[in-house]
Amino acid sequence: MAKGVGAGTVLALIIGSAGASLTELILLRSLFTLKLLAAFLAVIFAMAMIAGYATYLFF
């Protein structure tokens, strides 16, 4: 953030990368079907975008 990146962008990247890391997806692939794994990724990325925009709007 010291280099000029917005707080909302940083928050979205943190949520997205922590929620959908490659190792986590590999582990969840053994438990979930492909459709359920896609829904999981969609929810993680949607929540990251919502949190990023909300942070941008309120701070």
C-alpha cells in the first residue's frame, strides 16, 4: 500500500489468494466434484471482489 495500491485491491488479493490457493484446490479436488469446486471458486472470488469494492467505497 506504501507504493500507491489501494486498500480494497490489497484486501481482494489477500482474500482471493488465501481462499483459492493451488494446494487447497488440489486437496479439495479429492473431496468435491468438479461442479462443486467451481462453485467454491466462484464464491471465493465474488467475496473478494465485494470486500475490495466495499473497502474502496468506505475507506
